Amino acid sequence: MTAPLDTVHLNLGARSYDILVGDGILSDAGSRIAAITRGRAPIVVTDANVGPRHLDTLNAALIEAGIAPAPAITVPAGEKTKDFGHFQTLLEEVLGRGIERSTVLLALGGGVVGDLCGFAAASLLRGIDFIQVPTTLLSQVDSSVGGKTGINSRHGKNLIGAFHQPRLVIADTATLDTLPKREVLAGYAEVVKYGLIRLPDFFTWLEGNGQRVVDGDSAARRHAVTVSCRAKADIVGVDERESGDRALLNLGHTFGHALEAATGFGQTLLHGEGVAIGMVLAFDLSVKLGLCPADDARRARAHLAAVGLPVRPTDIPGVAWNVDELIASMAKDKKVADGRITFILANGIGQAFTRRDVDADAVRAVLTEAVTA
Ligand SMILES: NC(=O)c1ccc[n+]([C@@H]2O[C@H](COP(=O)([O-])OP(=O)(O)OC[C@H]3O[C@@H](n4cnc5c(N)ncnc54)[C@H](O)[C@@H]3O)[C@@H](O)[C@H]2O)c1
Ligand SMILES: O=C(O)C(=O)C[C@@H](O)[C@H](O)[C@H](O)COP(=O)(O)O
Ligand SMILES: [Zn+2]
């Protein structure tokens, strides 16, 4: 039985690849994987939550394609795994398997596994192939696509990494059936991001149907993942290395990454939750600067809140936010140029743009209001 799938193509010349989206497609994916590994077993990297739930399906697909699976490498679950220590351990473990330049890594998991495994693939033997099998909503709509890989530093989020494109992405939306609700919501923030950046009609669709996506309705979920992947592929296809429009995908992230850093990259604030709050702050800043109608900011905030996402820092219990620290952290953002932070702002829903010279007093005022609200 072959499950129906949508194919999104990311066009990057010699580095082009397909993103396959569908409900239950992992079981049928063995031959697609075998075509890349040339019939050999990939080295699967997964985490302690995902392996027990989805490794059997992947291994059965490999066996059906005539591949005897190798034992998977399991890393601890969670954001703290995206650090130097776990990166080193992973590299040594993969090297211990006796790899060649034709060895293929396969990331089975969320954005943490994908970013870590992708960076390992970028580094080992100066670059080997890897395949993404994302198992969180966030990784299916965002992190598995586009080739940003890396780890965090004590100086900030994703400050060490490489652009390294996967050879194939297999987004089986059925894997989301085992994902905890809080993680589904965190991923949903990145779905909303595409609407807020440049797809106003998609945002309107989400206002009416987003709850179905969050609740795991199969058709709605597949539609949301496919539209998101198409939106990201369109942007990355013209600006792989973020010299222009790719920065729009960072809507909410300058604030969000600073909020994540302030909470120590753990369970207090998930990446997607930081992005939800950050997008609301970006819209608030746009309104304060007279660039965006207040009603558009209200709609963005209202929708994120309606599905159950945090929309202001004070929605996160038990954190004493420090505005100076947040601003210092934002100053280490990768989009800083000539000492000035680049913000992603919006003229309205679906009308995001980048702006370098943002009034520092306005940024401080927006943050101060948000942490005291
Ligand atoms: N490279 C990019 O372009 C990009 C884009 C967005 C986010 N990111 C990064 O992605 C990371 C966040 O990714 P994430 O939200 O997927 O987090 P994650 O990888 O930590 O996964 C979230 C949690 O869900 C568990 N999990 C994963 N799949 C599961 C499943 N199917 N069933 C049950 N549990 C499951 C994981 O073990 C983990 O505990 C952040 O580090 C962020 O910076 C990268
Ligand atoms: O792919 C991109 O480009 C993005 O910005 C997607 C973001 O959702 C993602 O969180 C990314 O990792 C952030 O990139 P960074 O360069 O700000 O670390
Ligand atoms: Zn993100």
C-alpha cells in the first residue's frame, strides 16, 4: 500500500532535493533512501524519545528495500544536546564506525537531532551526505529544509554551524501522532510564521483551520506542512546563504533566541514558544515605529494565543526577565552588521521586511512593556 504524498522540490542546482510530505510515507521510503545510500545502510542518528517510537518503521522500510539496518546512534533528547560535548561525542561515535566519503547519515528526530546530525555530516571527512526524517511539526515545516545546521554556544543560539543541504527530506506526518501537545504547539508557531511573513491568505486559513492542524487532523496537518515547506523552499531557493530574503525566516527569532538564551536552552522555553513571543514583539515594534496597523498585530497575537501559545515573556512562569541582558544577547545575533541589529519587521500580516536602523529606544520600550505586562 503506497500512502499519497506531496513532493516539494528545493531547487539549488547540484544541491537540489525533494521534500516528501504525507501521512504514513516512512514505511514506503526504503527505495528512496537506498537510491541515495547506493543500497548501503545509512548511519541513523536519533534521540531517546524518537528511537523507541519510530526506528522500527524506518528499519522495516530499509529491510524492504534490501538494506540490513545498522544500529542507530541515540543522543539524549532536548535542546541541551545541541552543544559542543554532544557534537564531539557524535563525531567520535560515527568515526568509530569506520566511515567513508560515501557514508550517509540519517537524522530521525526533531530539529535538535537534525541540526546536530546535519552539522556532523557537514564536518565529517569535510562533508558527507545526510537525509532528514523529521518527526516534530517544527522540523517538518522548518528545520529539516534549507540546510542550516549547527549547535549552540554559551554566547548564544546556533552560533556554530554550517550550511549543508540534506539529499532528501521525508516528512511523515503520522509520526506526529506521538508528539506531545506542547511540542506540536511550538512547531505550530513556525507554521504561523510563513503566513505572517508573506502568505496572508494562508494566515487567514490558519485562523479558521489552525486548531485542526494542532489537533492532528490528517488533511489539515498535511496541507499546513506542505504549504510551509513550499514557502521555505521558495525562499531558500533564491537565497541559500541568507544574504537577502532568507532573513525573513528569522521573524521573531532575534527576540526569541535572546529569550531562549536567558532561560538556558532547556524546557523552560521551547524554541517555537520563543518564536511565538518574538513574533508578537516584532509586530509590536512595527506598530510602535508606525509601520504596521495595530489591528494586524492584534490578529497575530490573538491567533497564537487562541491555539495556546505564549505571546508575552510573562506567560512563562518563574522567569525574572532582564531587559539589559536580553538586549546584550540580541547584539550577538548573526544578523548584526556594523554593530547594528537587523530586525524583521512587518507592514502588516504577510508583509515582512528587514530593517537595520531600528530606534534602540523603541526596542527597549517594547521589551520593557512586555516583561512588565
Ligand atoms: N535548521 C533550521 O533551519 C531550524 C529551523 C527551526 C528550528 N531549528 C532548531 O530546531 C530545534 C527545535 O526543534 P524541535 O522543536 O523539533 O525540538 P526537539 O528536536 O528537541 O524535539 C522536541 C521534543 O520532542 C521529542 N520528539 C521528537 N519527535 C517526536 C515524536 N514523533 N514523538 C514523540 N516525541 C518526539 C524529542 O525527543 C524532544 O523531546 C531548535 O534547536 C531550533 O533552533 C532549526
Ligand atoms: O532557515 C532559516 O533561515 C531560519 O531562519 C529558520 C528558523 O526558524 C530557524 O530557527 C533557524 O535555525 C534560525 O537561524 P539562525 O541563523 O537565526 O540561527
Ligand atoms: Zn525557528
